Amino acid sequence: MFERIYIEEAKRRPGETVTIAGWVARTRDLAKIKFIVVRDKTGEIQVTVKDLGLYPGEGLGREDVIAVTGKAAQSKIANAGVEFFPDRIEVVNKSRQPLPVDIAETSQSELETRLNWRFLDFRAPQTRAIFAIQNRLLSTFRGWLTENGYTEIQPPCIISSASEGGADLFKLPYFEKDAFLAQSPQLYKQMCAISFEKVFTVTPIWRAEKFNTPTHLNEVRQMDIEQAFADDEAVMKVLEKILVHMLRDVKEHCPEELKTLKRDLVIPELPFRRVTYTEAIEMLQRAGEQIVWGDDFTKPQEKRMMELVGKEAFFLKDWPAAQKAFYSMPYSDNPEVVHAFDCIYGGIEISSGTQRIHVPELLRERISKKGLHPENFESYIEAFAYGAPPHAGWSIGLERLTMIVTGKDNIRECCMFPRDRERLTP
Ligand code: ATP
Ligand code: MG
């Protein structure tokens, strides 16, 4: 393999003979001169070919992979920046033409087509910007939690029973038994938190959602924490802090990507406002929405709430027990209400959390109350029989968060290889 340097570096080393390599983004042919714009992961450069004998005889098409040896030089044309003057152009691999998907800055291709040709779509500026931002969100999340004393855990993805209720579970044959794909790392992160105290994970989960929607996938990446000696308020504080930290970090380190996406990222103020579920219902009712105490909010109602609360990000807390999972800690003076919260950001739920029940007897009672069978959860319940501290945690959906940060309306844009009711490939 030839030695090459990135385009960004070649631009910093004008006058030196170096080799760059990448994809042909576009070409322009004039009678006596040819221009090739080459792209690699660090950017683009214009290769100016004056000696037409250097130009490949078979011509060049978009996305052909080429290696060019030559020298960078400051361009004489104002604003053009740096040009590259070749001594040698090697065609490394041709691309089939025409391309099945438009990957230009002004791509006109439908989302479905783009997803069918995802490997090519990854080369489009908008798509690259989305995943550069997602990458930043993930690395900042991991970095902040590691620095703040959280242990990264690896929960299993094949599990024996439901954690969030049975309806949207994927079942799979597992030797002589049935098993399920995890719909959340819930039970495992609790088992870890009661020993390691502060834990986090980034893990895929699967949900057989009833419908295809612009905000749901069937395979999701969740970013979770779980923390011992903490209640709901304690972990809400962690959530608002890390969210603002991640957003500031994107704003600081991804300005070009945000510009490509035409996204003006507003950083929410700390602390986030806390609105109780009951207050929220009353606000929506006053605004003429059809909703009664006990209902979950629809996605349009979540958006409406944002307008009514007037904040980019806020918490909805103290939910009816019926709307939240069996492990949610009830208020001692009002067991119909649980220590649970959602974080609404950009008008959509991006995270849910609760203080969990750490007392085996209470857990059995609440499981039965949900119509589930405590026998199916014995190994989980038993974990709390040997000195389990009170604990709480939350989960952020990575693709949901990316959607809001990048300003996209369809979550499929923010998942490299989305899985929905129809899509299993690529
Ligand atoms: P929703 O009410 O939006 O369907 P949920 O309350 O069922 O979500 P949780 O169990 O609270 O979801 O999961 C925690 C987070 O994981 C959610 O806040 C969301 O960001 C993300 N999430 C959950 N289910 C999905 C899904 N099907 N597609 C995309 N993200 C999801
Ligand atoms: Mg939720």
C-alpha cells in the first residue's frame, strides 16, 4: 500500500512532495486544464491538472478512488485556498456510474433511497455531519461519566423475562427455551449499581413497537446511568448537568457540522424547570387538549407542553404508577404516584428515569399489581435481599437525542442502519 497523508495535512505542507488519496467528489474539464476535487475524511482539495498526459485515459467519475502524488500550493485565485499540483495520478478503484443516490451538498434523494444505499449516503456532507455529532455526543457521555467515577458495565442483550412490560418484546428460540431481546438494560444495571454504586452503559435495546413513527425505531441505542444512594431528584441533577455538558461540547467542537445542518443549537439553562405530571395535565387541559389524569402524553402533546412551559428542556415528574414500570418507587403517602420523570428536550421525550424499588417485598407487591408474575422475576428480586441501597437511574435514547441536536424530523436519519417494521437491510 502506498503511504499517504490526509488532505488537511497536505494543505499545511505546501511545496513538499506528498501523496494524498480519497474519492473524486467532482471534476471539471476545460480545453487545456482539468480540475479534480478529491475528498478524504479531513476535507476536500482541488487537484489542478495542467499536464493532460497525467490525466487517466479512461477519464474519472464521481466516487472513483484515486491517489495523487504532487505538491500543495497557495491558490492564486482569491478564496480558493490551497490547490494541489500533481506529478502522478493513480486510479485505485473505479466507481460504477451513475451513482444510485445523490450525495452532493444539495442532495435531492429521498430518505428511503438514501437508506437503501447507506454506505454511499455516509459520504454526503449532511449525513457525515449527523454522525460526527453523534460520535461527539457518545464520546463526551462516556468521558464525563468515567471522569466522575461511574463504571461502564456490559449488560446482556438476551434475557429471560420482560423488564418494561410484555407487549413489545421480541421473542427468540434459545435452545430448549424461549428467550427475549432486551428492551432495556434495566434489571442488570440495578444489579450492578447495588454493588458498584455508580454505573453507566451504552447498549442496544429492541422494541417491537406497534407502529412505524418518525420518532421510534425497533432497535435503539440507550445511554443509561444507575446510581446507589440516590433518589429521582439526585439523578435528575446528573441528567441536566451531563446533557448541557454534551450540548456545549457539540457547539464548541462541531461548528462546521452544525453549519452544514443549518442548526442553531440553543443550550438550555440550568437548572431545568420541574413540572409535575398533574400540573402538566392541567396546563394541557387549559390549552384545550383532550387529556385526563392517568393518560400518557401523545407526541403532539409533548410538543405542546414545550410551548406551554416555554423552555427548550424541562422535566415532567411524579407520574401515575400506571404509566410507569413496576420497579418505580411509589410515594409513601400516595402510592398511586411514583418517583418517576421524563426529560423533554426540543419538544420530545429524550429520557425517562425513576427511583427504583430496593425492598423485595414491595417489589413483589408492585409486580403483582401490574398483572405480572413475581415468580418470573425471582433472580432479580433476590438481588435486593442482601443489602441493597436506595438507587435511581435514567436512560437517554441516543438516536432521539441526536435527532434533536441535529434538528432532524425523522429518527432514521440519526441511526446508521435503522431497523423499523419494514427495514432489515442494509
Ligand atoms: P416513548 O414514550 O417515546 O415511546 P418510552 O417511554 O417507551 O418512549 P423509555 O422506556 O422511557 O421509552 O426509554 C428511554 C428512552 O429511550 C426514551 O426516552 C427514548 O429516548 C428512547 N427510546 C425508547 N423507545 C424508543 C424507540 N422505540 N425508538 C427510539 N427511541 C426510543
Ligand atoms: Mg419513557
